Amino acid sequence: MSLKEVLVPDIGNFDSVDVIDVIVSEGDTIATDDPLVTLETDKASMDIPAPFGGIVKEVKVAVGDQIKEGVLIMMVDTAAEAEAPAAAPVVQAVKVEEAKVEVPPPSHPVAEAPAVKQPEQKPNPVAATPTGSAGKLAHASPSVRKFARELGADLNLVTPSGPKNRILQEDVQKFIKGELAKPRSESAGGAGLSTLPMPVIDFSQYGEIETKPLARIKKISGANLHRNWVTAPHVTQFDEADITDLEDFRRSMKAEAEKKGVKLTMLAFLIKAVVNALKAYPSFNASLSPEGNELILKGYYNIGFACDTPDGLVVPVIRDCDHKDVMDIARELIELSGRARERKLKVEEMQGGCFTISSLGGIGGTMFTPIINCPEVAILGVSRSSMQPVWDKAKGEFEPRLMLPMSLSYDHRVIDGADGARFTTHLRSMLSDVRRLLL
Ligand code: CAO
């Protein structure tokens, strides 16, 4: 073994610079001029090339260190260099790739070397966490690391196809192509939104795990929910409706409805109340044009309802609710939700909606923030009703009242806060007075 020190060479007029990447790790075989570490000042980043080849025995610096000329970077066994060509095929692959890469001569002052790049000249990172999001060094040759760095690709996100799980240059190219082909989030106004990549974490290091594919419905609805969440600026207005009388009425009608084969649920009444509120506030029964510069107002009242199925969430639509009575709507609710759970819904039965209701009342919870089913502009979330003490001003005492929590999310590009509050106030008055609802 012949151990040699690798020191920081002349890097120009800098007292200290940050180590932003340690490209090699202990045990790596390196050739003369291979980039070893990347340093960054506020103006430029630069690679420190290997002054000689060999096997890295000990790395003396880490990402985040501040170093200057003369600091020891690593110890390299140069005796191993002669044996390097006879090493495993992985090493040969490194050598072949190295031939394609231009690195500055070791004697060249690094700060002036061609490898120095001004940050603004770097391409936009496709998936950029500069030091790798998994906190673990991905397995790749120095040249592939350099290639990935130049393109702003996080090697921890790249799937390796080389021997011993080594990342090859073509893996990086494939990753970049895949990232570029991903759909960009675009709002109706056309503005894009880019986010940091999710960290890749090996959860098994913390305990037992099981990996299952997502159900098809979840994949589709997940992508839609994500788009809706990031493109429509959501505001959620909370309110409570006194449904004591309505619930009494529903219960009194239950037996009669059952004779007709109908389960008369609260949701059917809610749909009628929502149609009435949509008529009073037409901007809620609308969609933005794709360019985002026109509001398309609808003269029909098709109401979607979120339905929980074993495979995920679907939204069947009940058409022309303004022309149907509560009994008809209740009948359709059962019929459509039954078929949704048997996966027998037709595509057209989930299309054409104007407004959606998501009722979690049968399950529980107090309030939640539903995500708008775009291009609709609002959605009503309903939680479990409960008996509450409500102050009766006329009687001067608290009265037990059945209160229904409501959460109205709306697209703030279309609906102002004042109208949001007016809409829920209108709903409250409809739901608290059965006579109004049935008119
Ligand atoms: N408060 C208290 N009880 C309620 C209630 C409320 N707001 N809403 C319903 N209930 C009661 C019903 O009265 C019924 O009790 P009875 O049998 O004694 O009458 C019981 O809860 C079950 O109701 P249901 O769920 O069968 O019927 P529904 O019309 O209320 O709802 C449907 C139908 C399809 C909306 C519902 O089954 C469902 O799938 N809900 C989940 C929706 C969902 O997942 N939303 C989240 C979307 S965002 O991820």
C-alpha cells in the first residue's frame, strides 16, 4: 500500500468554500482527473479533480464542511492504481465512461478550470436536491455523478440498471426523459407549478413494511385531486344548520318511503337544499373556461355525490335535480351508490356534474375541508349531526337542537368570501325550515 494525501489545490482568492458534494466514497477506484468533491462559493461551483489514480482509503471531508487551500480531502492508495485495469467489470465501465468526460488537468488552478460553472448557467434542475434526498450515496461512477449534477438530476431518484445496482449514464438520461414527460400542473390561467421531489426513504430501516399497488380508482382520483388542489385556490367556509325539524320530518316519512322501497336519507334533502342555493347564487353553478377568462353559467342542476367504495372514491351524478322530488333523488342515490360499490357505474353516470356533495355524516367527524371537483367551483362537505345546546333568544334559554356541520370549499378565483358565507347562510335557512325546502 502506498498512501498519498489529496489536498485542496489553489482555488483562487477564497478563504473558505463549502463542500456541496462528495463524489467518491471509500473503496472507490479513481483515475487521475476524476472529480472527487464539489465546492461552491456564492459565485461558482467547482470540482476538485484527482491528482492521481488509486483506491480511496479515507474521505476526510463531508458535505457542509468549509475548507480552503491545503486542507486534506482524502487518502488514496496509489499502489492500487496499477491493479485497477484488472478489476471487476464495474470498474471497466467507469473507465469507458470516463473517456467521454472532459476534466481539467490537475495542475490547472481549479478556480479557473473549465469545470467551473456560474450557477445561473446551470440547466434548471429536473429534480433537485443537490446532495441526494435519501441521505445515502447512490452507487455511480464519478463521471455519471458529474453528468447527473450537470443536468440537476438527483441520483437517489434514478433507478440503476448497471452491475451491482450501479447507476449508468443511460439511467440518468432515462430519468431526465421521464421527468420531462411528466404532465405539468397548469391552472386555468396557464401558470405552471413545480414542486420539490418527494424524498425517497427506505421505510424498512425503521420497521416492518408491506408494499401494495394503489387501486386503479385511487390512481385516477389521486391525480385529479392533486390537480384540483394545486390549481384552484381553495377557501373553506364552515357553518352549522339546525336540522331538528328536518330530521323529525325525515323520520316520520321513513316508514312510508320504505314501503316504496326507498331509504330516505338526509343526503336527499341536502341535494334539494343545494339546488335551491345554486339558483339563488348562480356563480356556484358555473365553471371557469379553460383559459380562465370566462365564467360558464349552467342552466341545469346535476349534483354529484362522493361515494366511498372498497376501491376508492367515485362521484356518481344525479341529473336534473331541480325537476326531481326528494323521494326520486333518494331512490337514485341508493341505486347509483349500490352500483358504484359493485363497480357497475357507467362513465357517463359520473359526468356532467355542476356541484358535488361529500357526506361523511354516516361515518363521523365534526368538520373537514373537501377538495373541489374541478372544473366545478364549489363542493359541500357534510359531517355528523349532533345535539347541541343552542341559545333561544325569545325564550331566554338553551334548547337542545340537532346541528349539522357543513364545510363549503369554493374556488376563490370565482367566488368571494362574502358569497361563500351567503351561500351557507342560505343553506342553513333552507335546512332549518322544512316548508321552504319542500316548496
Ligand atoms: N349526521 C348524522 N347521521 C347521518 C348523517 C349526518 N350528517 N348522514 C347520514 N347519517 C346516518 C343516516 O341517517 C343513516 O342512518 P339510518 O340508517 O339510521 O337512517 C346512516 O348514517 C348511514 O347513512 P348512509 O351513509 O347509508 O347514507 P347517506 O345517504 O348519508 O350517504 C353515501 C350515502 C353514498 C354518500 C355514503 O354511503 C358514502 O359513501 N359516504 C362517504 C362519502 C365520502 O367518502 N366522502 C369523502 C370524500 S373526500 O375523500
